Amino acid sequence: MTERETIIEVKGLRNSFGTQVVHEDLDLAVKRGEIFGVVGGSGTGKSVLMRSIIGLQKPDAGEITVFGESMIGRDEEEAKHVRRRWGVLFQGGALFSGLTVAENIQVPIKEFFPGLDQELLDEIAVYKTAMSGLGVDAGAKYPSELSGGMRKRAGIARALALDPELLFLDEPTAGLDPIGAAAFDQLISELRHALGLTVFLITHDLDTLYAICDRVAVLADKKVVAVGTIPELLALDHEWIQEYFKGPRGRAAAAINEREEADA
Amino acid sequence: MSVTTDLSSNVEGGKCVLRFSGSLTLLRVRRLSEELGEIEAENLVVDLSDVEKMDTVGAWLIHKLERDRGATIVGATEEQQLLIDHVTGADQPVKIKRDYVSPFQRVLGQIGASMMLAGRTMLGLLGFFGALLITIWNIIRRPRRFRLNAVTQQFEVVGVDALGIIGLMSFLVGIVIAEQGAVQLRQFGAEIYTINLIGRSALKELGVLMTAIMVAGRSGSAFAAQLGSMKLSEEIDAMRTIGVSPMEALIFPRVLATVLMMPLLGFYAAVLAIVGGGLFCWISLGIPPVTFIQRTREVVPMTDLWQTIIKAPVFGLIIAMAGCFQGLQVQGNAEEVGLRTTTAVVQGIFLVIVIDAFFAVFFTEIGWT
């Protein structure tokens, strides 16, 4: 594998809430074009890590660079052009409740490209809505009229509105039915091929890990204990990793993956 | 990004070839769609071989040329073709606009909806009152289900914690009434009647009414917000599933605390208003406290205090019920919690003033003037 450009680099990150230390001396590097999975038990600070990288959580110490630019201590105006290059999907979708789904999708486009005519904006909203697998009448609905899974899809549509180079996904398939989750995996991997997306993916979904992740980072003991492809991780002698991937659910997901590869 | 998209068109063998180069992305799409609009030729061939970068918006533009003008696409790389196919697959008749409703129809609809809402709310409150009575009956039959801890905690929140603000407010209102009254009465040389004004209005109306407004703002809103967020996080459903009645565990303690605290707070407010007025009389009008107290005892009949003591629990009941009822109506999202909280306060204060008017007429009729 040729050495690719590093998109996200985290060095010596430390995060704490009060006396509780979440991250201590955490290092991480995500390369261009890969789908980078992050796993870890509940409360190991996966979401906090993502929030630190996108600048919502000010770390106590450490260095974070995204697209080669330092993200710590930047003012909002400077960070704006970096923000334009990424899309974020929050756990609950985080849609703006006063706007319809279509308007939600148009918000980032209007913010960064003012002056696009409404007709084109509407067309963009239409195909983004359809692309993220929402039904034909979802575009005109308000978030409160959608189910949890639909909200998540609408959130993805908004995250993809600017065709970002980098996509942050916080448990995207949680709460989706298996069909929807599989369709989502496929959507991400297709978009990755077509757009050259880099994806930072927090997940508990073993099927997603097997199906689309190139590399997986394991968060435990306040830091990243291992990074690698799933076979590489399986070879490691770490109790939590072994339990995670070789537990009943891990084995089932692995079996499905093998079967699919055999079929292909 | 310095890469620009260039679009060149030339006619080759009866076909108009559109050659895109550079980056075909959202950044350039505005200019491109304008330029494309100017080209009117038929038989389009789109050549993408020089395109370095394309995103979904670019793909959408190409797809539109293909769909609307029958253009043929050549020179697309595998990735670009994949992207175009993806966008093509997403070209479905998705509805993104709400159906248009004429303003007349909308206003008419809003009036109807608010009438129905008002009716439903009244019915709901009535039903809620019924449920509360049943709960009270159940607790009377099985006193062990009475939650003393919850009730005393609400005593503190509704009553004790409110002492400071209600006291200060009443004290200041007392001064204001005395000051305004003195200015007017001085014109008749009847400054001494300021004491009548303060004593009677504070004990009969002001104390309890101002308290009710403050309690509605402090506690009624808190009830609605607490119960609303508990409803959102499905806490109340969980409670019900476990077999704990939310009426008994959450609503009854709040209602009881408010009903019992209101007379105490109302009396306390009246006393402090009189103290404020007395202080003003002493400093400004030179009426010594002894005279003030003596005259107050002469001119304020006991029935004024009874009025406050009778009205206060009713106001408390209304405020607590409006707060709890609105809190339980929360559905959907967090925004609703805010709306319901506002409604609880508005409804509580409105109903208190309406009932107060009825009380005034009633007490006058029975001779408690």
C-alpha cells in the first residue's frame, strides 16, 4: 500500500471532565480515502474524540490537525474553510427542528455558496434526499414528523450536502433496521469510490466494520490501544479486542462477511 | 482552490461537443449552469475526459444534460460514471415543498384549530381534575401510598425557596401603593386613608394575586418543564410500566404542595406589603408605626384575611394543575417543552385572574366588602 496523505492527525490528546479523565496521551492518524472505524466500549470517549477533532470540545492538551491545519485555538472565521470540507452526522441526526428536511439540506449550501438560484438548490435537495434513501414525500416534512431512522438519513443527507472530502459519522447505523443499515453501508462505500471520501466512523455495528471499514482503531484505557485491519486486530492479544471480535456477535458478523466474499 | 472549470463548445460533424475541463464541483456550478443555459444547440455530446474533479452537483448537471437534452456522455472515468449513475438513480420525484394553502384558508384553519385546541384543553383540564380527584380518593383509602418525602420536597421548592423573591416583591409593591395612594389622597387632605388603602388592598387582593403570579412563573413553569422533559425521555412511560402511578408519584405531591403553600405565601406577601407601606408612611408621611398598626387593626376587617385564605388554595390548585397538565401534554421534541411551559404560565395566570373576578363578585354578594 502506498503511503497516502494524512487527513486527520491527533497527537497526545488529553480530555477530562472534572476529575474524570477520558483521554490521556491519545494518538491517531487517518489517511486520505480510507474508511476509518473507531470502536470501544461504552464510555471510552468515542464521541468525545470526534467532538475534539471537529472542534466542539476543547481538549486539555494535545495537537489536532485536519487537512494539515491545526484545529486547536483557531477562531471561528479561520476554521470556516476547513469546516466546509467536512460533513458531520451526529448521533440523533441533529436536524434543525424549525426547517423541513429539504431546507435542512440546503442550509450548509446556502451558508457557503450564497447566490445559488433556488431552482438548483431545490434540485440538489431532491437528489440528496433520494440518495440518502428517504421516501418521496420526506423532503417537505419537519424533523418531528420523521422516525428516528429517517432523521438519521436526513442527517446524512445534510452532512453530504457540500460533497465533503471528509465525513464524520457517529453511530450512523444505530437505530436503523438491518436493510437500511446495509443500504447505508453500501451508500458510504459507493460515495467513497465516487468522491474519494475519507470517513471517520464511530460504530458498534460489527457488520458495518466488516463490510466497509479499511482500518479500525480500538479505544480503551483512555487511548487508542490498536489500529489496523480487522485481521490484524484479530491477531493481537488484547482481552477486550478478542472479546469484541470473537464474541458470539463478532463471529456471526465474520461468518456473514466470509460468505459474502465467497459469493463474490 | 484555483482550479476552474472551463466549458468549450464546438460543432463537430453535426454534433455539438461540450468539453468540460478542470473541476466540476459546487464551487463552479453557478457559472456553469448559466453558461449551459445559453447553449441552444441540439445533438449534444458531453466530453468529460479533461475533468479532474467532479462531485455530485457536477454529476447532477451532467445528468440533467443527458435527461433533458438527450446528450451523450463520453470520456467519463469509471468513478465519474459511477457518480453519474448514482445521481441518476436518485433522480426521483421527491416532494420538498409543503402544499400551498391560500392565506384566507390558512387564517380560517388557524382560527378553527385554536378553537378546537381551546375546547380540547378545557376538556383535558376537566379530565385531569377528575383523575386528580380519583388519585386523592385512592390515597385517602390507602394512606400508605402517600409520599411524604416527595411532598415535603415540593414544600421546600414551592414555598420556602420562594420566600425571598415574593417577600421582596410584595414589600416593594407595598411601598409603590402607599406612595401612589398618598399622592392622590393628599389632594383631599386625607393622607391618613393611605393606611386603609394599603391594609385592605394588600390583604384582600394584592398579596394573594401577586403571589399567584409569582408562583405561576416560578413553580407552574417548573412543573411543566420537569414533567415535559420526563415525558420526552419516556421516564413517565417507564414509571407506568413498572406500575407506579405518575399521578400519585409526580402530580399529587406538586398539587398538594402548591395548594398548601399558597395561603401561607399569600398571607406572608400581604404582611410584607403592609410592612413596606408602613415604612413609607413613617418616613414620608410621618405616621409612626404604632399609629399605623393601630389604625390598620381598626380599618381592616377579618373578612379580608378570610378572603385571602379561601382564594389562595384555589389559585394554587389552578396553577399546579395547569403546569402539570401542560407538562404531560408534551410530545415529540424539546421545542414542545418550551411551548408547553409558556402555555402553562399563561393559562395559570389567566385562569387565576378569571376566578379572582368571580370571587370578588361572590364576596361582595355575601357582604364581605
